[in-house]
Amino acid sequence: MPHAPDSSDHLGFLVADVGRLLRRAFQARLDGTADTVTYAQARVLVWLARAEGLRQVDLAERLEIQPITLARLVDQLAAAGLVERRADPGDRRAYRLHLTPAAAPRLAEIRAIGDAVRAEALAGLDARQAAATVDGLRRIRASLATPRRVRAVRRAA
């Protein structure tokens, strides 16, 4: 007989717990590398690899952190020679962020760690279940990323 789900089995709790555990596993593997970057620094590098040339304020918004927090992370990454700030030609008060060539091996290491953590997380699932889980999470993300107003208009149409 199936057990009654408790509050920790609700979707929000499960997703939050899985996210926390993924971050912990990722950080533990990062800590074992020769040239350690923090989880927060790795997130900055990965986002810049996806959208190089972002303004600092736009990257802070995407990372959902305060601009001053991002400024400190970028200072650390710049001191390590992984990121550089370039003046924004359209706004002399703003900077755009770019990866340096030295970031490429670090990003490869981050990707390898991500692959290992993903494999560990999905180890208890067969290939079909793993694909369905990832697909379901992508659909949930897409549903929640679409602004509520747009969803309401689509339903009314």
C-alpha cells in the first residue's frame, strides 16, 4: 500500500531539496580540483559562456543576485584571469563581461563535473525514466518562465 505523501513530497519541496543536493555534490567535486572556483563563480562562468558580453546588471538579474555580489565575484574571476570587463560602447557607466581564453579549461572542468553530478543524480533511473524526468523539468521550467499575463491571454484565445 503506497504511503501518504508528507509535505516534503510536494513538488516545491522536492525540487528545492534536489537543487540543494545537486549544488552540494557539485561544490564537493569542485573542492577536489586543483584550481578551485566556488559554485557561485562557476555559475558566473557558465552564464557568460551562454551569453558572453552581458552587462553586469543583466547578469546579476539572471543569476538572481545583487549587483554588488556579482561585482565581487567578477573581481575575483578577473583577478584569476578568467573574466574581463569591457566598457559598454552604448553606456559609459556600464561594463560588459567577457571570458578570457584562460576560462576555457576551467569551463571544460565545470562541464565535466556537471556531467558527473548529473550521472550520479540519475543513476537510479533507466534511460527512459531519466529522459522523462529531464523532459518534465524542462516543461515545468518553460511553464513557469512564461509570464502569467501571457499564459492568461493564451488561455482566453
